Amino acid sequence: MPDDIRILTEADLRKAVTLDLGLVDVIERAFVALAQGGVVMPPVLSMDLATQNGEVDIKTACIPGFDSFAIKISTGFFGNAALGLPSLSGLMVVFSAHTGQVRAVLLDNGYLTDLRTAAAGAVAARHLAPADVSTAGVIGTGLQARLQMQAAHLVRPFTQALVWGRDADKAALCADDLSRTLGIPAQAVVDAEELVMRSQLVITTTPARAPVLQAEWLHPGLHVTAMGADAPDKNEIAPQALVRADLYAADRLSQVEVLGEFRSALAAGLWTKAPPPELGTIIVGQVPGRVDQQAITIADLTGTGAQDTAIASHVLGQSVRIDTTARHLSD
Amino acid sequence: MPDDIRILTEADLRKAVTLDLGLVDVIERAFVALAQGGVVMPPVLSMDLATQNGEVDIKTACIPGFDSFAIKISTGFFGNAALGLPSLSGLMVVFSAHTGQVRAVLLDNGYLTDLRTAAAGAVAARHLAPADVSTAGVIGTGLQARLQMQAAHLVRPFTQALVWGRDADKAALCADDLSRTLGIPAQAVVDAEELVMRSQLVITTTPARAPVLQAEWLHPGLHVTAMGADAPDKNEIAPQALVRADLYAADRLSQVEVLGEFRSALAAGLWTKAPPPELGTIIVGQVPGRVDQQAITIADLTGTGAQDTAIASHVLGQSVRIDTTARHLSD
């Protein structure tokens, strides 16, 4: 090999990068890059392994001005729990954008995806949520529910957290964790409608295949970030809600059309407005975002290869911190 | 990580696997698997990086009965020569087909792709070339030209080799190498037509965008394997030749329609026969192959993810030989 190749394990990566405002800025740059053009981002490669109850997704993007690009492979095998293994796994491979040579293998088991997904939620909240959010609610009780709330709290330091999930015990555990992590009161509520009613910022983090947030629950001064849908059969937000919102924005239009909430609205024949804007165009000011504090806004996040390239490049840039533990291979 | 992850470098892999009849059998099983059905093989993900004069291809396939599947990432950056770097690089990541966990990272820099591509050529020659091949010719002068001839010699031990390339010096060097490697006379010829006329087996290994082998050169008792085309703008064989041959077979129909020689024949409106068979269906006897020694046959190889999974699984199966040098990571 002409250059050393860095092999970083999940433990290395957990030391090198955490969820903070710096990372939110890193992921915001990926949204900005998409708006500025020149990003090469092929459609997601998805391999559905029905026999194994598994799926594999591959995302990548090359961003102008970045020295590296990442190829991210995510696996989800939903029989793993019975084997005592996590369902989700994966890694990122980082290549030089100038020579195509392998620069690093990030054996993150999905850690970097978890972080960049949460940071993308914070970017959406930063640019679309009302300026004052006192209560934020999350629909969903998994790891990403926790991370999304942590990330949102970085940009909207709300003082009360609400949680709803189909499993009340898991919702209570999630609320406990959030209370401890954020140092604020956090409460599991018995129905999702109540959560939406009491919140100015709502995040949905479920693998739902039927809406968990109804259009009639929308109220003035609400922002919703839907980050659960990432496949052509997922749907968290009632399609009518997208139409009813004052602003509905996508992370990537070509992705939400096939993988996100927008797919359901299109399929229902409900969307008759102009194509929705991408969040990056709002960030750079090409398109207006929230027009006033009473507006209702929805962000639809499917996760982009640009975000993967952004976090992977950031990790490699953290070289001083990483090099103490990194393994280097050279021939 | 629940399991060790093996990290193998190119040097490790060169010790573990070489081009021999055993490997040809391994790759033949990938063709057979495609014919038998049940293989999940998504379309190739291609990322064209025009600004960098680069391209990235990602191939994968999950084969029933295999414990692992590979995701192969190939990069080609064509300005690398000016930097003293090889144009082609890449790696394979191997996952458990049962749990989706990462099993190994094969940092092969394209070595395994080179081998499996050559072995696929041998599979085509084994099943389609005339029984007696005294002279074999290669159009192309690169590494794959050498490997294809070595692989073909394993299944058709010809006694004379011919080489043609646009650069006569490179053709002469290639002939010298082949003579030494195969222990037979090898000669660079001044035109491709002469090469085809004198050969019973011809392999084309060029990145040509206009045909280097003309239809009127075809003669009774000839087999041609075209392995250069792997992109929608490449074309080695005159489209009329595919029609004129008694049998034209693809490695994967869905790939040759967009990436292979068949694309050009379709685009020219020349193909009016039934869809061509896949080589695997000939191997398993579903479809007749060469009907007599005077037939003219053409195989069109674009390279499949099934071949990548087959060679990667084979490498991991060579554990006794590999484990002496492999690096294991575990948290």
C-alpha cells in the first residue's frame, strides 16, 4: 500500500468523537454542501435479504473541497436479538477523494451513523424549530430517541422532555435516561397526542409502517423532525400533516420521494404544491425557513451519504486524539 | 465487537490465494449459483467522479448456502499514474450472512478482483471454447491480459500465445511475460485481425470505447471472451459480431444490458433474437452451450458480485494458511 491505512475500532471512535455542537456544525456543512451543488451522491444501494430477515444499505457521497469520501455500509439483521447480538451493525471505509486509495476503515458498528443522524436532527431543529422551545417530545424509545433529544437540547435548551412509545416500560426507561443525561425533568406520557400538544419540538424516531403522528395534532408554533423512515415501507407522519404544515423540508428530495415521509404523501396523491425544499437550501438562505414563531414546520430526514462523508472526514481530522490508539497497517 | 474481525492486507492475500484450477472451480460455483436462483445481487452502485477523473463501483451478492457475503468496493482514479500510484484500488468487506456482523476486511487493492475476473474468463473458456485450442490470443496488454491468458491456459493448455495492443512495445512486453509464465512461444502481432484469424480462443481485455474486434473476423471454431466492458460507454466487440455468433452468452443479463457488449448491440437495434443465456445456465445444462467444434461462441463478462462473494468466502475458508499472518481486532 502506498499509504498507511488506519483501522479504528468502535472503542477508538467513541474516544475520538462525541455528540456536541462541533459535530452539529460538521453535519450542517453536509447539508450546506448539498445546497451548494457539486456533491456526487448516488442513490442508496439497498439489499433486502428476506430469507435472513436482514437488510444492507450502502451510502456514499463525494463533497467538493473534502479530501476524503466515505462509503458507509449498514446492516440490520432482525433475528439477532435471539442470538444476543445487536440488530444493527456496519462500518465506514474512507477513501482519498484525490486518488481513490483506502485511507481508513472505521469499524464503528453503527456508532458514527447514530451520531450523525442525531446531529442532523439538531441541524433541522436549529433552522426550523421555534426560537423558544421549553418542552420537547420524542416518539420512540430507542437509542436514537435518546440521542436525538440530546442533540436537540444542544440547539434548543428545553427545560422539559416528554417521551411516548408503544411500550410504556421502555418509555419510562427512556425518560429516566433523558432526565439524567440532560439534567431536566423528563416524563413518559400515555398518549402521543398529549406529547405533541404539550411540545414545541417533536422528534419521531420509530420504524413505524403506519403513522404515529396525526395531522390534526399539529398546532401553531410546532416543529416536527421525522427521522425514522428510511425505507419504502416506513411512515411515521400522517401524509395530510405534510400538506397542512406551513413548511415541509427534506434532507434530500430524491431520497424522501422513495424512502421518507414524502413517499407516503405522494402515494396518497395529497401533495399538489411545488416540490418541497431541501434543508440545505434553507440553511444557506436560498429558500425561506420558518417565517414566524407560530408557523408549523416538518423536517423529513432519511440520512445522506454526505453526512457519512462529513463525519468520517471529521474523525480522520481528529488525528491527534486518534493516533494514540489507532492501528496502522502498511505493507 | 462480538467476534474477531480479520484484517488481511494485500500481502496476506497474495500468500493465501493464487490463480489455479481450484480458484476457477470456486468462481464457477458463483455462475452456477446465479443459474440456480436465490442469489440476491443488487445492481452495481457506480459513482462517477468526473472532476477527479475517477470512478467507484460497489458490487455485492448474497448466495444461498454461503455463510458470508462480500461487499466489494473498486476505485479507478485515472490521474494516479502521474503521481506514481496505481489507477485501480479497493477492498472487500466480508459480512456474516446470518447476522450481518463484519467478519473481515480484505485490503486487497484489487488483487482479488484481478483473480476472480481471470478465473471467470477460465470458466467461460472451459464451457464455451473448442475442445482443442492450440493458439490463444489476447487483445490488450495490461495485467488482466496476462492473468486471463494464464487462467485460460489452465483449462485449454494452448501451445502458442498471440498478443495485440495499440502500443507495440507493451504488446511485446506482454508476450515476453506470457512466454515466460506459460513456458510456450508467445508473439506480439501487428494487427488484431491476424491475431483473431490465427487463434481458436481470443480474449479482449481493453477499456475500448469503439470495437477492437470486428464481426467479419469471426471464423468457424472460434471462441471470444470479452471482459473489458464494465461501463455504459465501453465496447470491445462490434455489435454485429454478437448477432453473427452461433452463441452469445452473458455472465449476467441485467448487467450486460447496461454495462457490457450487449448494450451496444441493443443500442444499435441489431439484436432481434431471444434474450441471450447466462453462462451459468449453460454450465448447469439448462441451455445448450457450444454445439460443435466449428461453432462461433462469444462470452460477455462484466463481473458479478456473486464472484466477489465466492472469492472472499474462499479466502476466509483458507484459514489455516491465513491465520499465520492475519491481524485480529477485538474490543
